Amino acid sequence: GAINKYDLPDLIAALCPRQVMILNPLASDGSSVEYNKKSCELSYPKIVYTQKGVANRFSYSHEVDEDSYKKEILDWLEKF
């Protein structure tokens, strides 16, 4: 329900410099977000993390299959 009430890109940017990982984001109706649209919506938090010098702490991926979730998360966490 948060998607209908909050500006999530601003909320994500406010978490900087904390680590944020987004996998397979969904639209407010629960449908899969198209890559171009998602990329555009997440450009603001990506800019904030980059300007603060912690771009590696913000990660997003689309189309991660169920078998790859665990590896994707563990690979990302190993950076820290």
C-alpha cells in the first residue's frame, strides 16, 4: 500500500548512505515494472547515492528469477 501513499524514490534517497537493494520492483497494482520505467523512477536515488560517493550501496535489478535471488543478495552483501 505504500506505493499509493509515498514518493518511494524520495524515500529511498533519504535512506542514503544506508545500503538499499531492490529486486524485481512492482507497480502499485502488483504488476512487474518495465525496465525503462523503473530505471527512470529510480534515477533520483541513484543520483543521490552517486553524489554522496556511495553509489555501490544502492543496487537494483529486474528480472531476477527465483533461483537467483539468494546468489544476487549474497554477492551484493559481500561488497561490504
